[in-house]
Amino acid sequence: MTTLTTRDTADDQSVGAKKSGGFTASAANYIDERTSISGAVKELGRKIFPDHWSFLLGEVALYSFVIILLSGSFLTFFYQASMAEVVYEGSYAPLKGIPMSVAMSSTMDISFDIRGGLLMRQVHHWAALLFVAAIGLHMLRIYFTGAFRKPRELNWVIGFILFILAMAEGFTGYSLPDDLLSGNGLRIIDGLIKGIPVVGTWVSFLLFGGEFPGTDIVGRLYSLHILLLPAIIVALIAMHLLFIVVHKHTQYPAAGHTNENVVGYPVLPVYAAKAGGFFFIVFGVVMLIASLFTINPIWNYGPYDPSPVSAGTQPDWYIGFADGAMRLIPTGWEFVWLNHTYSLNILVVLVVVGLFIVTVMVYPFIEAWITGDKREHHVLDRPRNAPTRTAIGAAGVTFYASLWAAASSDIMATHFHLTMEGVIHTLQVTTLLGPFLAFFITKRVCLALQKKDREIVLHGYESGRIVRLPGGEFVEVHQPVDEYERWKLVSYSDFKPLMLRPNAQGKIGAAEKVRAGLSRWFFEDRITPVTQTELSRAHGDHPAEITEK
Amino acid sequence: MTKIKTLRARRPRKTGRRHPLASVALIAVGLLFTGGAYVAFSTSTAVATTDASSQQTIAQGEKLFAANCATCHGLNAQGSSEGPSLIGVGAASVDFQVGTGRMPLQMQGPQAQKKPVQFTAEQTAALAAYVASLAPGPAIPSGEVLDAAGDAASGAELFRINCAMCHNVAGAGGALTEGKFAPAIENVSAQHIYEAMITGPQNMPVFNDMNISPEDKRDIITYLKYVENNPSPGGLALGSLGPVAEGLFIWIFGLGAIVALTVWITAKSN
């Protein structure tokens, strides 16, 4: 059942271990006497987690990562990260006798000649797509509910770095089979790097061990993919989870939910059982998808050869936004200066995408600076109650989605019978103007929803029942909102634009002016929560109670 | 009905001179003979009509051409502002364009679309014979080159190098500029694939015999037929469209299913 605990006060209820419990008790006692683990179990076992579906998205990401580790370990038993050339002699007829790298040949063997190999490859790849997708959705939940506010800003940054590392893991893994598709992807990366002025060519040669593609890159990516990146990810996940324990979980606004408590289930036994079971559910879904649907059919792509490029060559979805950004740049964005070509078509993408990523990463600090809010927040915001933040989020999502969609411009053109140029031009417009449109629409929708909430709290729901009072007046009877619902509707913090005040020297700095401007932009349009005074006044002239009796 | 049944029931089986199924067998034999004779007859006539050199066939083709094609291609196939000249395009080109339903064109657009075939095989052959009679051009292929029994591995490599940049590595098709596109090559007959390579329909370049030898073309057809007849070993292929289809699938169905399950697992029990 729902349990209520007070933050920062240890629960002194002892973990129920019976004195004469036979083997279980004596085994537990044996372990406890040697490890003193009962303290940890007592502390962690009584940890409260609130129950809401959106709180499980991070868990989905964690479980996908576990699936990736398990299936990936299987793949390392058979995969050989070498670019030495061999002639394929495996089971797949349309590649028999074709020269290819050992990496490609061993991946073909995993797919066709090793029992369960293809299933494990598909589990690994589908779980990787799910991993990044779950991280993305988890991040959106955190953002739109304001869960990144103090004290959780650092955990947002850790989570965001995990997102970037997951993409890096995905890309390095995508390149390992050394097939045509991944080779084309690497060629694009090579082009991007070479487009950087001065250092580009040097960096590219360093990475590939000479001219692209060389014979080193697969081995290097493999080291990153199975050693360095997973190690960093595991360490950061540990920190991410540790922070959750330290901060305690956030909760949605509801009756009885305050900044000083957490309402939910204790970890032991219900929550642990649910979460443990949920791992198997996620594993089951991934298994089902992997056994029914092909992913990355390298046998179609064939071995990498720098000359062919297949129609419909795209990166995996999480790199799509960068690929799309490249596609949206108009033609001819480059110039020659001092006998060197400067490729703006590449540099603009690197700068814009880089700025976007950095902005998202540091957003909690930007918002904290603008609002000047130094309080701790453990109760989440309903997205409508932070209209400007929600609108900024919607603008960001629109920008990202336009870039993302651009990566599939050719598929959209063929499948919807459009011209490729039409698709590209439309997406160029939505990339530039869409965010502004999304911002204004979202902000107005949020404010309208807040107004509606206010109306409901003050006057209740319209019941449609018209009553004539003794004086002859007609009134509609309103159904008052119940207390639990009202708690949810009125409990949010109200912000006002910051006042410009001179500092100790009696001066107003430029930074302060900027900050005040931004604060005004953030909070100028706002709907204040209903106060107790307003509420009691509204009830005073409320005819509902009188006529009901 | 009931009367017959009771009669049969009364009469003892041994007095019957014929087995009860005898009439069925007789009808079957009769049908087989008639059908067989018909098939033999019709194939012999088909062979007669597709004889491209026959003056009668050419004359028939000319009539069909004047009625269906001359509006755009001109009365003597010399071309007009609406359509190109067909002198020298050969029988293979006509067989591909008409045989896949691309011609007669339904409407002007970025390129002719595949649609239900407008003419019978006989009429198509007559049209092809007429156009071939105007000037020499690529003939309709036949024989060993279409048997899809060549080297699939060599065909796959040739396909990746020469064809995949427009048609996709699995022959799933791809986009070109200004609304043009390379169509999917699944379920296209070997003859039409071969004809497309030697005539270069729509925006496709011509791959003549100096470029890709007939033997290599046979290998390419072998590979395409292999892909068509062997379903993806990994399960459903999601259109063989690559990472876009995979990404869309994981977001809609993968993550969709997971979110539905999270809602279920956190739902309050009744």
C-alpha cells in the first residue's frame, strides 16, 4: 500500500527477521555477521519510490543496456576486429568467393554459421536502438516536468553525457561489421573531420592511421566500443543511480505530496519485485522484436568498397539528426581563401549541432540563473505550470525533429510521391521557423490550460443544471472540485520577473540587465495559482451549496 | 434429389455396371483432352503471331501503334513535342515499356509509372515487331540469359557497383531528383530486368554489352531472383529500406509496446 516517509529521517522499523527461522535466518545471520549488510538492506530496502509509468523510462534504458552487455559479450566470442582480407566461404551464397575483411567475414559467420548468432546480433542491435530511444524519452520526461532543477542539475548533466556516450557506442558498433552501409557512414565522418580547417586532415589521418579507410579503423573502434566507452558508461550509470538515492525520487503534485516527503512503495518487497519483473518484460519485448524483424542485413550490403553507395543509405536513428542537418544545408556553401577551401556546409552543421547539444546540456544552469531560484524542488512541475520552459522544450523538439526527418528525405520522397527538393525545402523552412511557431503555440496552450485549471478551482465544473433562486435569479449549479484534485491544481510555485536592483556598489551591471530581460521574457505572461483568499471568496458567492440543500 | 438417393440406396451395388466415380473420371479425361488440345493450339498460334518478321504481325502492330501511340510519338514513330522518336529503340524497349504498363502513358509527369498492362502479350509483340521493323535496335532477350542460374555472388557485386546507388542494395528502389525515382525491382520478370538494362528506360542509363556482358547481366538477374525467392534470414525485412524503417519501428512499436507495459505495470490494482 501507499507508504509515506519523511525525508532525511531514518525509518527505525527493524527488518523482520525471525529468531528461529531455520536455514534462511541462520544464513542471513552468517552473512550479516561478516558483512554488516543489514544496515544497508535496512536503509535501501525502505527507500521509497513513487509509482508512475513515466518513472520507469530510465529503467527501460538501464535494462536495455544490460541486454546489450549480455548479447554483446556473446558476440565478442566470435567477432574478429581485423581488416585483413579474406575470401568469404561461408553459407550465404550471394557473397561466396567475394573478398572481404575478417571483420565482415566473422560477422557473416555469426549471422549464418554460428548457432543463435543472428538472433544475438539482432538482439544487440535492436536493444541498442531501444537503449537510445528510451534515454531520449526519459530525458523528455525529466525536462518537461522540471525534474532537472536543484538539487538534480548535475544528474541531468551526467544523464546527458550518458546520452552522448550511448550515441558514440551506437556509432562505433554500427561501424564494426565493415559492411558497405557502415563504411559509407565512416566516410561521412571522415569528410566531416577533414572539413575542419587546419587540423582536419591531420585528425583524420591520426584516426584512420593514414588515408581513409586504411586497415586500422575497425580495430580502434572495437577497443572503444567494448572497452573504453562501456567502462565510462557503467561508471556514469553508477553515479546517476547514486544521485537518485542521495536526492530521493521526485514525485508528481498530488494530495499529500510535498517537498519534504516521498509517497510511494518501499523498495522491498513490492518495488524490487516489480522492477525485477519489468527487466524480464523488457528483455522479452526485445527478444520478440529481434526474432521477428531483420535489422542491419549486412548480407545485403556486402563488404565495404569505397566506390558503391546504396540508395537509402542512412545512419541509425540517433545519428539521423546530424545526417539530416548535412542534407538541409543549401548547395555551394563553401569558399576559397588563401588557396584553401573552407566548407561552410560542414562547419555550419558542426557549429549548430554542437551549440544545440551544449545548450541542452547546460539548460538547468541557464534556467536557474534566469529564475534566480535557489530552492530545492522535489515535487515536479506539470508542464503547463511552467509555460516558457515547456515552450522552449517544444521549440527544441521541433528543431531536432526537423533535422531528424531530413535524414529520411529520400524515403519520404519515394514513399509519398514527392520531389526530393520539395521535401528538403519544406524541412529547411520547418527547421528555421518551426521552433518559433512551436514556442508561441505551446506557450499559449499552456497559459490557456492554466486558466482553465484556475476556473475549475474557483468555480468547479459546469453541471448544466440551471436553478431559479427565490429572488427570481437563474444560476447554473457548479460541481465543486474535490480536495484531492484541488491540491494538484493549485500547488505550484509562482514566479515574478526579477526586479533590477543595484548591487553593493550601487551599480546595475550588464549581466544583471540581460538576466532581468530574460526573466521578464520567462515570467511576463503568467497565471498565478489560486490563493486561499480567492478560494474562500469564490465559495462565498457560490450558490451550489445553498441550492443543493 | 431425395428420389434418386432412395433409388440408389435400394439398388444393390453389385448390379451396377459402372463404378460410381466413373462419370467423374470420364469428365476429367474429357477436360484434359480438350484443355490439352486447346493449349497446344493456342501456343502454336501464339508462336505464329509473335513471329516478328511476319509482315502480317508488323501490319497489326502498325495499326495498334496508329491508334494508341501515334498521338505522342507521331504517325511514323518519328516523335513529337509530346514524346520521343521510337526509330531505332528496338523491340526490347517496346516490350519493356508496354509490357510493364508504363506505355501508353497515363499522364505527363516526372517519369512513366508502372501500372496494369494495357495490351495482351500478342498485341505487345505486334507493337514491338512494328517498331523493330523501322530500324535495327535491341531485340527482346530470350534463352539462357534469363534463366537466373548464373553466379549470384558475382551478380550481387555487379549490382552493388552499378545499380545499388539508385535501386538500393536489396533492389527496394530509391529517390532521384525532381520527383523521379528508381523503382523497386522485386517481382519484375527476368525479361523486363534484362530489357531495362539494355534499353535504359526513363532515367536509367543504358548498360550495353560492352559495359556489362550478357553473362554478367545473367548474374545480376540471378542475384535479384535470389533475393526475391529467399526471404530475409533475419525475419520480416521492413521493406529492406535500412535504418529509417528500423528507427521508425523501434520508436513506434518497440518503445510504444514498452510504454504500454510501463502503464500496465504501474496501474493501480482494483
